[in-house]
Amino acid sequence: MTSGRHLREPLTPNRDTRTSAGVHSNFAIMERATPRRARPSPVPKLTSLMGTGMLLLCISTRELRGSQLRDPIAHLAPCGLIEVSGAGIILDANEVFYRWFSPTQPTIIGSSLEEVLGTAGAELAASLVLSSDGTTELIPTVILQPTAINARSFIAASNKLDNGNAVVAIVDASRHQGSGGDFERAHLASLRESERLQLLLAASVNFGNASNARELGELLADTARRSFRADFASVHVIDGGSFVLYGGSNPLAAHWPAQAPVAGARTMQLGKILTITDPRDAEVYLPHVGIAAVMESSDVHSIIVAPITDHDTPIGTVACYFSHRRTFDEQAEPLIRALTQQSAQVFRRLRLEETILRSAMLDDITGLPNRRLFEQQLVELSRTTAVMFLDLDGFKTVNDSLGHATGDHVLALVAERLRGIFRRTDSVARYGGDEFVAIIDATNPEEAMAVAERARAAIAEPFSELPTNYRVTASIGVALDFRKLPSSIESLVRLADKAMYDAKAQGGNKTEYKQLS
């Protein structure tokens, strides 16, 4: 048997943690699913016992090699582990047990378990029965109540080793005792906390794999909803000066009053996690807008909402909504804070990547999307009804005679005029040189041609920056396809280009169209 000082030897990560036959656990909640063979540093499956301030070990003592509590698995255990003889003498202990009891007991190894724990002998004997015939007896998990006043109580569970000794797990139960000792409720809570832990671990991987902010928003909303077992969850992100729904759904949206700040704005302003357990509580944070009535109309009774920030820079909010009255335990705020911290780091990275990508895909002179970005947008479209191809008339003369700086200035002015013509549902880009292209959202040929004609007329207006003998206009071609069958987007661009050359062949400053048949 090893002495107590050996417990502080360095851990050996490649130690074989297999055990002898005949070792069974009666305090294991779940068995390891991995095969029993030599492997580096086993990591136990753990689950939290909420309300007790500690973790309950969820492994089998098959992970222990005989009585060697020096093994890494014993030190990873977040509860006290000891080996005792049939007479109740402590033979070995892990670090957790030493931290708990060495201040009051100078000598642990060789002392009786009754003396170290401060429990009544009869109670201890009834809890830790060791058979004499070599069979294993499954003893129910029990509470050991120390006789000393104000002493902590403990949950103790044992299992018999093949050498006749027993390994005992000791868990601090004092805080849980104060709540009435409902172990069934504690066990269910431990399973919920284990589920939360698994969701957080999965989230750290899934968040990192998100390719854009909206995908991350959906992942965050789904993880938050499942972590809190909420009915709904939403993620709002600051986008263009306002809060935009990036993931999940907001059940309050249909009844949100016009005079109220946009969803999430108040949370960002306060900069803290808000827990609302009753609709009337919401009035404290958002007074004078009837928010309690909004919640009741939306069948929402409780909410937890947290700001997403990156080094004090606001990003957005995540909220969970419950259709029943929900109280939030002490784990609620740390849980949602962990989610916001994980997601904030990824939001920051994605924003940086989007900024870099956007810079690489915008034309330096006009600020419009360049050809690369335009072609990417075309690929993402499932169907395009109209494409416009625009080429400037007279631009080469300006560029050659007045210089490239003047030419660049004219291109910037053309882009500005086009922005004022095209609608939000359209998309315009600089295709190269003095060529511009646009995707027109149109339901008929007349609508597409009307947009193109407005663009031609706008460019035909004189440029005050140019001498009067220099004039810049536009030849425009529009390709249309209103067939029911999907068309090739590339074929529309080529057709629009041909229509543009037809317009230029007629002297320029004209609009022509062609339609796929």
C-alpha cells in the first residue's frame, strides 16, 4: 500500500488504467463507452450535481487500477476518493479528499474513516458494508451527517475491490441538504447540467465552423434554446445601425409596440444579463410601452436575455423565451455568458473576414462591387429575369485627352448616378474599364426596359466637371428571359452584351434589348 506522500508524485500520462476483474461500481451514473485497454490519460465523463456546489463522479471504478488512487483518473475526479479496509481504516486517498480533511486531521492514512469524517460509527457501518465471502454488495448511496455542529454532510457510496478493500466516493452534500434532500430532483438536475456541458462543448466547435454571421446566429439561437430548454430563442445583431434578427425567432415581434426600442436595444444599453420571471418584471427594464401586455399577448411568461459584446464593443443580443413561468438557477447566468463569450469571438473573426473580403471585392474607384463579386452574386441566384450591360460613349476621349484622374472622376460620378437609379432589389457593379452591369428585378420586359432607360437618361445629363465639348453618354443592352424554364445566367450576360453593341452601332446613347426564346 502506498503512503500519503506518494499522492503528490507527478502524474504519468501513459499509465495503463486497466483494473483487475471483479471490480464493480454502485455510485457510477454512466459507464465509459470506450474499450477497456491501455490508453493515454483517460478523461472521465462528469456531470454536475446542481445545488450542491460540487460535481458527482460519473465513472466506474473499473477505471482504477486495483487500489492505486495515484492514477490520473483518481486525481481528475472532482470528489473525494479513498480506499478503506474492511475495518474502516483509510489506506489511500486522492488529492480532493486531502484538501477537504487534512486541515482537521493531521494524519489521514491509517486513521479510521469514522474519525476523519466525524460520523457516528453505527451510521458509517450501515453505509459501508463489506462482505467476507468475496461477493460484491451494492449499497445504496446515503448521506453521512457528521456529529459536530455546523459540520458539512456528505454523500457516500462504496464499491468493493477484488482485494477485499473498498473504494469510497465522498461528495459534499451540505448545500443540497438544506434544500430538503430531494436526490431524485438533484439527479435530474445533474443530467440537465451534463447536457448543458455537452452543448457548450459542441457549440465551441460548431461556432468556429460557421462560415458567416447569419449561420453563427442560427447556431447560437439553437444552442441557447436547447441549453435552457426554451420554447423560442433569438439572436439580434447590430447591422447597419439597427438590430437585425440573425437567428431563431422572436415570439414578441408580432405584438412589439411601435414606440418601444427595437428588440435588444435596451439590453445592449444596460450591458447586463436580464432575467424576467414574470411579465410584470419586464416593466422595470422597459417602462411606459406596455411590455407586460406584449408578453402576455405573445404567450411568453419568462425571458433571459444577454448582450453579446467584444471588448466592450456591442455586437448584439441572445434571448430565450418561455411560455411558462420559469425561475433561473445560479447556473443560468454563467451558462448564457459562456455562450455569448464563445460567439462574440467568432462574430469578431467573421466580421474581420467579411471586411477584408468586401474590400477585395469592391472597385476602388466607384465603390461598386467589382466583376468578381458580381459573378459570385450571379452564381448565388437561382434565377435571373433581366441583365443590363452598359458601356460609356465618349469616355475614351475624356480619359485620353484629359487624363486618367479626370476619367476616374467621371467613373465615380457615373456610379453615383446609377446608385440613384437602381432599386434595392437590383444590383449594379463595375464590370471593367468603362463597362457596368446590373441585375434587374423585373416581372416583364417593360419594367426591365424602364429601369435601363432611366439609367441611360441619368448618364446623358451633362457632367459639370467636363468641358462643354466633351460629352459622356451610355449604350445599354438588356437581356430578358421570362420563360418558365431556368436559363443560364452566363447566357443572359452574353446576350445583354450583344444588345449593348447593337445600341452602340446605332450611334450610342440608346437602349436595346434581346429576349431568350
